[in-house]
Amino acid sequence: MASFTVRMVLKGGEWEDYEKLYARMEMKGFTKEVEGSSGQVYELPDAEYIYDGSATRDEVFEKAKVAVEGVGLRYSIFITESKGRTWCGLEKA
């Protein structure tokens, strides 16, 4: 199973636009939470998502693109395939 981190930016987007994006991303299988090795779940920074599954990077890109295009604003997408994650300062979910 592959894991991807996706960063989305809405050009001129307001908070409501990001809420709409989150709902659309969630419908495509993305989450805004990451689980630590202890089992504790943390919230990702705004406009970041995780996708875990058997999809390729290109397939994840297409899923994200379909989701963001429904918001109706110009956007940027940045996707990284992850072999592991390290963080600090994230809020507990």
C-alpha cells in the first residue's frame, strides 16, 4: 500500500472554499489526520491531506484534481509519495 501527502492551495480561496475542498477530498478517500507510531492521531496543517491506498501517484493526482476543480478556483497541487513521516507540533485529533 502506498502513502501520499498532498498539499493544496486555492488561489484567492477563503476559509469556506477550503471547507468545501475538504469535503470533496474526503469523498475521494483523502484524510486530514495522521497516526503516530503510538497510535495517537494528529491533525494535519491546513490544506494538507493524506491518501493511503493501492493508487499510483498519477491516480492520486487525478483524484485530487477532480476534487479541487469542483471548488471553482485556480489551484496548486503538490504530491509526495511517502515512505514515512516525522513531525512535531501537530494538534491531537
